[in-house]
Amino acid sequence: MKKLLTSALSLILFLSLCACSSTPSSESSSMSPAEDDKVTIGVLQLLTHDALDSSYEGFKELLAEKGLTEGEDLELIFQNPEGDQSNLATMADALVAKDPDLIFVIATSPAQAVLQSLESAGKSIPVIGTAITSFTEVGLADSDEVPGKGISGVSDNCSMQLQLQLAQQVVPELKTLGILYTSSEANSEIQAQQMQAACAAAGVEAFVKTVSDKTMIDDTMQSFVGNIDALYIPTDNNIAAAMGSVDITAREHQIPVIASEAGMCANGGLVSLGVDYHLIGRMAGEMALEVLNGADVNTMPIRYDTTGTVYYNSVTAADIGLTLPESITSVGVDVAEK
């Protein structure tokens, strides 16, 4: 790894990480790099939408607060294929070829692409990821406690039982819950399966539909009309980027949409219980600093945002003729006011 930080910065980082992290940091390097040395981080983000963008902003913000400012002592090599899988693989190869000090991946498929590229190139650049529901279930880690595959990071997973309870607060007589996700998104499939299990345990019927891309959303939404009491959407990057298509049908037919993140709620969803993507981006930034200071990414446990935040959209509620209960409005954040 390149010489990374001045001795003074190493000391600041070491002290700050010991204070705020549950994972002990490795001792700071005593080396004194040349003044023109920069930390280089490659970034691969699946596509542009509110949640993933917010994670990246949180990541950069944390680094800047700890003394690594883009354009000064930090070089960020940012790549975004806008969901195109062939470009994703090409961009992953390009980042690996540049031999950055660390690679930050935002979403599951970029993580998979980077690990595959590293394996093909025979390299061992550490990887930190976020906006990944389950590192273990998609083969990115051996376990949450000891990942072991050159990558660690922050999950965006949120309890399906709690999300189902949120749906039941919105629709007390909930009998059938629609579930919509993109078939090619591994994280979405995991969440859909978890929600189906939660529904079965609660005596709620799950009505599941998938799309292969955003062009199918309009027709698939029509298949829900008259068949469901509410619709659940996981943290699906493809659908999040095309929430307008979901919103049109949902408003027309007064379907309450339970989304898994605030951005989807702001773009037409009704309620959401999910992680704060800006926060998990910051958490990933903390982990990146630990790795840059010498921590072993293979033994760095996967981390979680355990707080959970309720979001609701008062405009959507009014448009579909639904009055949200005080149990939601008294504790939640109204994204329509932002």
C-alpha cells in the first residue's frame, strides 16, 4: 500500500477511531510520507439515485472531517455505470488496474464485480462496501464476524417484521401484501424472501411480482391492481431509480406503498422504515480509515445501523385518501416537508 498519511494525521485518525469505533484500530504508521503523496480510493457506485448518492456523500463527508479532503490529500476515482452490467465489469477492471489504496463499493453488484476483477488480476486491494443487505448470503463474506474475503462494510438490512408491522399500522385490515422487486438484484431477492417469511408468520398473503428492468414496471404495477391491500418494495436500486412509474399507478388506484428507504418514500412512497444511507456512508468511511491505518479488512466485522428511522409522505397520504395514524406521524419524519 502507498505511504498514506503524515504522522500527525495518523495520530488524529488513531485517536478518533479509538473513540468512536467498536472495532479496535491498528496502530498508526510511524512513516512520514512525502508532502505530495495522496490517498487514492477507487469508488464504484451501481447507479444514480438518492440512497446510493447519500451513502457516497456521507463517506466523503466523514473522510473530510478526519483530514482527507478530495483534491488535496485525497484522490477519488469515481465510476458509475448507471446500472449497465457490462459497463460495471469494465469499470471494476479499470479501478483495479489503477491500484488504489482502497476501493469503496456502493451496492451488491459493484462489490461482486470488484472482487471478481481482483481475483482475475491476482491482486489484494482492500474493499469497503455499503448499501449491501447481506454480505454473507451473496457470497461476499464467510460470516459477519470474520468476513475473510477481502471486503467488509456496512449493511443496509432492516427487520422485515418491523416493516410488516409498519404496513399493518397503515392498513389495519391487511390481508394481502404485494412485493415488487428486480429479479437480477440479489439483495432485493433476499429481502423479498424475508418479507414472504414474515408474512407467512403473521398470516398475511404475499403476492410477489418481479421485473427484469424498469421498462416492465408499468405493466407489472397493473397486475397488482385489485389484488393487494398494500405494496412493499425492498431496497431495490432499479425500482428506486424509477419510482415515478410505481407512483403513477399507486396514486391512481390508491395503493399504499411501503418502501424500504427514505428516497423512495420521498418519490411517491407512503411510509418507510429503513436505515439512514448518509449515516451508513459515514460508517463505511470510518471503516475505510481503519483499513488505511493498517486494520485487516478480512477480520473487520460487518456493521449495521441499528437505529432505524420511520419516514412518511404526507402528500402521498392525502393523494390516496389515507389518514396516517399518530403512531407514525408522532415519531416519523415527513419527507414531503424536506
